[in-house]
Amino acid sequence: MLTDQQKKLLQALNSLGKPAGGKELSAASGIDEKTVAKEIGKMKTQGFVDTPIRCKYGVTAEGKKQL
């Protein structure tokens, strides 16, 4: 189950349309960068986010189902 912050991050990441780093995600979502890093880590373990490029995050197919 995703929290409201995680949903907001997933939506922001999806709307960017390309892999994005923490700073970019923080700016797009309005969520503090440290919180972004923590929540992205949780979503990676759940399989909703992956790391297609070093230090950049992308939405997985499983993550898109959550949107």
C-alpha cells in the first residue's frame, strides 16, 4: 500500500516521462529531498520504482498500475 507521499512521488516521476534524480523529483513533487530518498528506497523494495540509470529513478510496470 502506497502512502500519499509515495503516490505523489510516483505521479511526479511518471509525469516527467524520463528517469529522474532526487533533486529533480523533489522539485517536481514539492517534497523535501531527504524524504524523497527515503520514500524512493521503500518503493524500490516494493517493486514500484527501479534504477535504469545510476542515481536516476524510473517507474516500473508495477508502479504504473498504482497510478
